[in-house]
Amino acid sequence: MAAEKRLLLVGFRSPEIESFLDLGADVRVAFVNTDRGRRLPDLPIEMFLHYRVVRHYEEAYLRKDFPAELRSEIFQKAFNLYRRHFARVTFSRNLSFRSWLNMDNLFHISANFFFDIIKRQGITTIVFSNFPHQGPYIILYELAKCLGIDTVLATQSQFRGQIWIARSIENFGDFKDVQGADQPIPTPNEPTQPFYMKRRGKLLRLVSTSATFLRELVKIVLKTISLQIFINPNSVDRNLSRLVQARDRLKIGSISTSDISDVDLSEPYVYFPLHLQPEMTTDTWGFAYADQLLAIEELAAALPAGTLIYAKENPIQTKFMREPSFYRRLRAIPNLRYVGEHVPSFELIRNSLFVATISGTAGYEAALMGKGAIHFGVAWYATLPGVFRWQGAETVAKAMAVQPDRPALETAFTKLTSKLYPGVIDPDYGVLIEGFDREAEGRRAVESLLSVIRDTPTPTPPP
């Protein structure tokens, strides 16, 4: 039973945590996701604010039973991914102005904090409200794996009121270790644009971001005049970081129009839509290929002579993670063409030899359109026909040989979507549900998670 498993909940809101408790779960600790400035709820468990945890504010004394070998193992396994996600903090805070040693120190501070909680509370299962994509939660995930602690991870699907649940990042997409709700969805006849890709409120965002840029600029000038830059340098660092963030959102200094090619859709090409970054689906699901230029470079070397790669930028990408070095490296790929935003993505898919992506929805869209797709990371649609995990040059031939097979697609899609579970964890997806009830859908998600937790044997608590 779930009550026999001692749970650590990561990133859930107060109503969802209350649902876990109401449904009999033995919740020992929760990292509560709430708005800044709001207090923790009054619940009979140990709680910490999510934003304080991901910003390394929480700490604990180094325990004598935290062996140096384990600390070294976690550092080796988690640090690269932790470093990648560290940008999510430095993007909006002042930590980017600190040394490499500061990053190492924060890593160990969080590792100590998590180990102390696991030991004190005898945690046997860690439940993530989404795949870990803040630096500290990467540490927690790898620590759990090293200690043999069960992990259960959820993420919102693009299907109305449905979530995916997995037991590990590495096995996401095969879903062999979860039952699913066995309520498959009819196979769509053709892809449609996801709601989160629609560029609504562009003018409003421009005005808001411009106001932020000017406000932070004025603050920096005033603090410099008043000598606050010397008296309280951390405050000025925060203003400077926010100024840079606003500038990047305005895309000041974006790619030159001379880099955009006037592409010919009748040429033999592979379509590679660039991923938004930082973003969990790229930075966590992509593993080494979160460096998406690495994927493009390997693909370019494996393509037949005369075959091009058409790369199109994500429409909501900012200048952050598109520094000049990104485009210098992009230009060094001789058979790559940078496509303008005016070229429709579905047309690029339809006329391509196949689609290549890290883990993006374009691979799923290609499968619906009878095209081959290669994914470099893990992807929820990996079991659909014509979809292949990158294994080197031989994968190209497989993707190019794909032919439309609607019956096979429908069979595979039915099997895949039977692995979905009901519920909404990410309220942004509530727009897909008429009369969206955030609390009710959150409780359905908790019930789904508990059905998975209760389906696993109780692991032995770490010694």
C-alpha cells in the first residue's frame, strides 16, 4: 500500500499535497510549489518552499554517514546535467557573476541537504511533479538512484487532461513499467499546432519586457550614483542580471538576416526544428544532445552527399542560449541552411526526407504524416512506427525508407495512449479543458500517481 512507502513530494502545490494525504499516502516531506511571498500550508509534514530549494537556500550539516565515495559518485553522475540546468537560476538571479567554485559549492550544499532529509525521514519513494529540470533536483534524482530509492516522475501530455508517468528519465517513452489507464485516444488524421507554440500577446510581451529593461537600467544608474554598487553589490548584480534577461527576451543582437536562406522545398533535405532552450524537454530528455548542435553535426556527417539540413528556429526562443558562438558553430556545417520563420513547419515536414529532433513534437507530427523521424534523446512517441532513436549513420537509412502505414500507426497509437493517466499537473494546460477545475484535475493526477506508487513493491529504506 502507498501508506507503507515514505514519500518525498517534489514541486507539488498545496492542494495536491493535501490530496496525497487525504488518499492515505505516507508523505514525510514536501517541496511546496507556491507563489513567492506566500507561507507554507499548515500540514503535519516537513515542508520547504520549492523556490528556496532550487536556489540552494536550504542546507544541512554534513552527516558522518554520507560517505565520500557516494558524494564523489553523485558529483560524477549529476554535475554535467546540474551545470546545464544551473542556467535556469542564473538566468534570473545574480549567480552568473560568481566563480566556478561557487557552482561546485552549491552542488555539495544541496547534496548534503537532500541526503539529510532522506536519512532522517527514511524516504523510500520520491515523486516528482515534473521531470527534474532545476539544478538541485537533478542532484536529488541521481542521489535517489545511487541509494536505490524508487522514483516516480510525471509530466503533462499534450492530450487533454492526460499525463505521462515514468519511473526514470532514461526509460521515458517505452512505458513498459507502468500500466496506464487503458483509455486510448483516437489517432488524429493530421497534426495540429500545439497551443503553447501560438504567439499570442506578442505586443504585450514586447511592452512588458521593454518596461522591465528600462526599469532595471534606471535602478543600476541610481545605485551607481548613490554608491550602492559598493555598499550592496549583490543588489546591483541582481539588477544587472534582470537587465540582461530582459535584453535577451527582446532578442537584441539576434541572428543576422543574411544567415536566413531562401530554401527550396524540392531539394533533398532533412528538417531539424531547433529546440527552445532552456527547456526541460531538451535539457533533461536530450542527455548529451541537449547540445543540439552536436546532434546536427553528427547528422550532417551521416547524410548522403547532396542532402541538406533545414534548421528552423523556435518562434519563442530568446537570445539566451543563442549567443554568437552558437551561430558561428552553426555556420560551420556546410550542408545546413537556416530557415526563416515565415516557412510553415508542416510544409517543411511534408516535403522532407525525414525529420530529426532531440525530443520535440515535430517527430510525432512527422509520424502522423507518414514521414520518418529520428530522435536523439528520449521521446514519448518513440514506439510509433517510423520513429527511430539515433544510433549513428544506419539510422538515416531507416528513416529515409519509411512509408506511410495508417493501420500500423493506429495500432501503435492506441497502444501508446493507453499508457496515459488522467489528471492535470501543469495548470497552463487547463486551456485544453472547457470549464477547467484546477483542484479537481490536480486530485485526479494525484490518484494516478498513487496508482503507480502502489503498483510497486516497497523498497528497503537506505541504511
